[in-house]
Amino acid sequence: MSMSDSSTPLRVGIVCYPTFGGSGVVATELGKALAHQGHEVHFITYHQPVRLGSFHPGVFYHEVEVSKYPLFDYPPYELVLTSKMVEVVQTHNLNLLHVHYAIPHASAAVNAKRILAEAGLNVPVVTTLHGTDITLLGKDASFKPVITHAINASDAVTTVSQSLKDDTESTFDITREIDVVPNFVCPSHFERPADDGFRAQLSPSGAPMLCHISNFRPVKRVQDVVEVFARVREERRATLLMVGDGPERAAAEALCRSKGIDSDVVFLGKVKNPIEPLLISDLLLLPSETESFGLVALEAMAAGVPVVSSNVGGLPEVNLQDETGALRAVGDVDGMAQDALHILGDDHLAGYKARSKARAAEFTIHRILPDYLHVYHRALESTSA
């Protein structure tokens, strides 16, 4: 039976960043879902992915160890990763490699594929683009030839939104088809009770709970979050939950103090599972400069939390105006505050929460996994032809 047959279990190598970011979360949950269906999944990265957990049948982890050599100012991660992919493919007879991010993962996988071909192994490479590799690195001319080659030399390429596909095709000289396979949520992660006791501690008065979750980089515009909340606070009692950490945190904390709202703002720092703070929230603020998809917005909606966001990138493909929340131009903190006050109104909030959950149900892993499997089998057919 051919490995391109949809009924045949696959042996898949997944390469991703093992961090809290959306790409690592999506890659890890995808691998776990594949294993649950009977496929064999091998994660290849420098640290165990944070969402992987301790044990899953059919899931294996291979650490990429980067040694420091006096010859190199920077450890040659891409070269070590390439060697590790070759080793894992040969040792475990993998059928394909699914890599998340063009640099360094797709470029390393393309090199690994060439090395394997010399050994008589034809292993297709599926590349998923998540955003930063296109929207940020794509603006740097020194990366363009490598990214272009990594994309065109892959056997299948997906992006997490139509917006990112458009950006990719306008930024690079792409000669191959790109599929849009959106990010997803796992419904089982939301089947837990909200921690009402924790919410009561954070908001003793029962006032609405607004939330922001990010890595606090400049692109997330966390000071806009504070500005929006300050305007909401002028009109009604409320609490703001700031989840995450990063370079903009200190400035955001200082702004809260200068606005006199610091007693209503709680900075939680990094949280392993962002779903827990979402379950006690009423509204997510996401005023980002750019978002290729906005996974946190989808996770918020799955928790029944409407979203006020900027209208950039893939966000309008997820967050629907006047249905699951509201969208405004980047930097329009007055408009976002007006939207937040409207959504939090007693006559509106329940409807927004229900519609948010219904919208998130369109992006469950059960709906998205078949799309990835279709891409896998098409890549296998193209390389076996």
C-alpha cells in the first residue's frame, strides 16, 4: 500500500520553535492530534515543546544539541538541525518532514532532503509559514534569496491565513502553489471550569475583566492596551489582566502608574496555559501592529471571550466585526475603547460571548487536521511520481 494512501499511518517529523508562541503551539497540538489518529510523530527541536506534556503514545522527541566551538561567534544551529533531521529520518524511516517557519527550519529541511536523496531516500518537505519569517525577515534583503529558495524548494507550502499568503506572494518570487490552512483550537482544552475564586481575587467588585496576552514586543502595542483600558476605566469599573512578559512590560507598567490605574491592572507575567486567564475574562484586547493570524484571538473566542483588535493581517479573517467583537485601525485607542464599552454593556455581552464560541467552533483541530493530511498526501504523491 502506498504511503500516499490516506488510510496508511504516516511517520512525520515536525520541526518547530518549542516556545510559547503561536507557531510552536500549533505545531505541537498538530503533532499530538496526528498521533491520536494513529500516526507516528517525531519532534525535532532544541528543547521539548512547552505544550507537549510528559507522555503521549506515538510521540517522540529528538533534541538538537548545539555545541559551542571557538571557531564560531554563533553556534551553527541550522547545520546541526540539518544533520539531526537526516539522522532521525534515516533511523526512524520517516515519510515526510513538516517544518514551521522558513528560516532556519525550511532551509535546513531542504538541505536535509538533498542529503537524504543522495542516500536514495526521497522525503518530501512541507513548510508552514506563520508570519514573522515573511512580515519581518522578508523586509530584510539579505534573507530574501534564502527564504525564496526554501519556499520554492519545499514540496508543499501552507500559510495560516489568506493575508499571509498574499504577503508571501507579493514579497517573494514564488513559483509554487501555496495552500491556506488556518490555525486551530482543541476543544478539549476549554472543557474545564473557570477559576472563579481567582477572578474574585483579581476583581472583588465583580467588575468586568479585560485581558491582553502577548510576548510584549513592540509589534503587540501593549501601551495601546493600557490607553484603551484607561479610557474604559473613565466610564466604568473594570480590571485589566496583562499576561506575558517582554521588552515593553516596564513601559506599560510605568504608563499604568502615570495614568493612576495601576491598582486596577494585574501583570501576571508568563503563563504556561493562556486558556486559564481567558476563562475568567470578559474581553480580549489585541491592538497589534500586525498579526499573521492571531491565535490568541481564536483561543479567546473558544473560551467565550469577544475580541477588540486591530484590523490588520489575518485578524479580520478570524474576528468578525459586530459578531465576535470589533476591529479598528492600528492606534485607534479611542475607537477601541468605545467598542470595548459597547461589548461590555449588559445588553450585549452575552450575545458576543455566544457568537464568539460559535465562530471558534469553525476552527477546531477536527476540522483543520484533514486539511493538513491532504497536503501531506499530495506532497507524498508528488515526490513518488
